[in-house]
Amino acid sequence: MLHKDSRYKNNQTFTPAEDGSQEFAGMRPRTIGPATGVVEHRVKAGDRLDLLARHYYNDDRLWWRIVDANPEVLYGGDLVVPEMEGQAILIPRAREPL
């Protein structure tokens, strides 16, 4: 059961095969819409997604918003790797405007 405000609340689950078996009981990936980037951050040594989220949002649990805004360069769960040093990433709004 998902929380009513979960970003996964509209995801579909995997459907059983024709024989009724279900290989995976999880959910399908969620669709990631375009994020409104409001800050361009130049990656430097020692940057981590949770630390960037704490710096920009004052909440290290919002690291996933940074990943969502940069799908071409970041993967969920990754920390910012040394090879990314000097690259620019977008930092979106913490919450979408109402």
C-alpha cells in the first residue's frame, strides 16, 4: 500500500501472465515528466545527491528530484561520481507550484 502522496501512487503493477503466474510482484517504473530546472549546479569533488538536496532543499530525502531532472546523466541511487566533476546538472524546484 502506498501513501496517498507517494510519487508512485499512479503506477501500474505488473500483470500476471496468461497462465496466472506472476514473475514480479512489484510496480512498473513511474513516468518522469519534465522538471523545471531553476538552478544549474556545476558538479565538484565530494558532491553527493543527498548533500545537494540538503543544500538546495534543506531536506536530504529529496535527492530523487535531482535525479528526475537529470535522467540523461544520473541514475536513481547513484551518488555523484568523480567522472561527473565539472558537468552541469539542473536543480529543480523542491515542490511544483500549485
